[in-house]
Amino acid sequence: MLAIVVDPAITGRLALKEAPDPIPAGNEAVVKVAAISLNRGETRAAMGAQAGARPGWDLAGVVERAAADGSGPKAGERVVGILRTGAWAQRAAVPTAQLAVLPAQVSFEQAATLPVAGLTAHYALDKGGPLLGRKVLITGASGGVGMFAVELAAHAGAKVTAVVRQQRYAAIVQQAGALHVVVDATAATAAEFGPYNTILESVGGASLANALEQLAFGGWCVVFGASGDGSATIDVRRFFNGTGRATLYGFGLFNEFGIQPASVGLRRLAGLVAEGAVQPRISVQAPWTDVAAVAQRLLDRDYPGKAVLTVS
């Protein structure tokens, strides 16, 4: 089969190359992949990976061979799934706990956006409890996770304030459901609409420091990335004396699967897409032969939302 493989010798470092067919474990189904999507974390890692590495987290396709243990989807069913690595290939062996059957109304392209970005938004928002009528702050709101978080929080009845770095993305984020959109790399001016019961933070640095100061009593700040700066200086006394009973939560998606399997969240998200309650923002759709160019555009923040590649 063909797969996207890291090759440091070529421009863009990512290329289609021959790879061995997957050998599934008893609890894994073999999926014939139809579409994949790109995420900043895996793309950054691929740029520094050794030759021969097989990146890829998100996939959607058709079950070619059901799991030998009888679990999960049957052969011929349309599915969406997630892997720690190797999803960018014509075929992939996926644990059935990380697969969900797709409703007929959901395309492979839409489904491919759901695993990392959709699940991160979904599971991170759940940390702060019920969202109806609550104030939610989302930094990095024009990114893949951010766009899903705005839609999901608004759908749940939250009053969403979204932070973006570029003015050109403000209207798109507002259309996704944000009540307020703040253009500010540091998130400082978002304080005007706070304090917030739940904050999803993915920028780091000054953005994280300012976000913590905008938490309501008993609020949750869920940190799932650091696209800007990996370090932050905070006033600890203000955090425990001023805010009170607040939680700073370090979120790693694959760690969360021990609490709630990916299959559960993927099924919920696919259902919301089928109902029209959530509309994945696909800004770039291209054949997977264009992976190197699309990956560079992602790293350059050249588009909001998600990029999806179709697998031939």
C-alpha cells in the first residue's frame, strides 16, 4: 500500500511511499482510508521526525476487515477513527474502541475532521460541567479545535467569547456561534466579557496568564496546547485568593481515552454533524499528494478550521 512517510531529503519532508500492509491485533479493524485531516501537533512533530516515520492521527473510511475478537464495526461499515500514528495511509489497523460508525448524512471529509479537533473540544468543554447559560472563553478560536469548541459550546447554550490573533478570522468565528470575538494575541481584552466559568486555552504565555485571571469562582481553565509560548508567568496569590476554588487542568487527548473511549465521543460528534447542529469548518480540501504544501500552510496559519486530504 501507499502511506505518507517522513523523508528529510525532500522539500516539505512528507511524501507518498510504499509501506507494509497493517497487521491487526485481535481488537483492531482494518480500515480502507478515504480521507484524513491534518493537526498542528502531528505536523510539527513530522517536521522534526526521523526518516521513515509514519505520521497521522485522523482518518475516515470503510472497514475492510472487522476485528477478530468480534468487537466494533462490521466489514463494509463507514467509520471514523483515531490513531497515535500511521493514520495517513491507504489502510490502517485501528482499535475498535477508537472507531465509530458514521451516519449516512456525514461525509468522509466531514468525519475526518472529528477525531483530534472535535474530541479535544468536546472532552475539554465537559471538564467544567454543564454549559447552559455559563460564560466560556476560547483562545486560539480560529484553529481546528477552537472552531469546534465555539460551535459545541454555543450549541450547549453557553455565552461564548472567542479570541483570535487575526482580524480576518473574526467573522468566521462569530458565524460559528461566538457571542463576542476579541482580536488579541494575549487575550487580555477578553476580560471585558468575563469572568468565565470555563476557559479552553491553547496559546500559552501571556494568553494563559491573562486567562487564569479571568476565571470565575470555581472555574476551570483547560490547557490543551501552547501554539504561542510554552512558558507563562502567573500571580499565584491572585489565583488562589482572588479567583478561589479554580482548576488549571492539563489536557492530553490520548490520556482522556482512559476516562471515556474515543468511540463514545466520535459517535456523539458524528450524530451532531448528521443533525446539522455542528458543521465542520473545512477550509482546505485537496488530494493527499498535496500533503507537504498543505502541511506548510497549516504551520503558517494560512487558513482557519481544518484541512482535509482525500486518499486515493
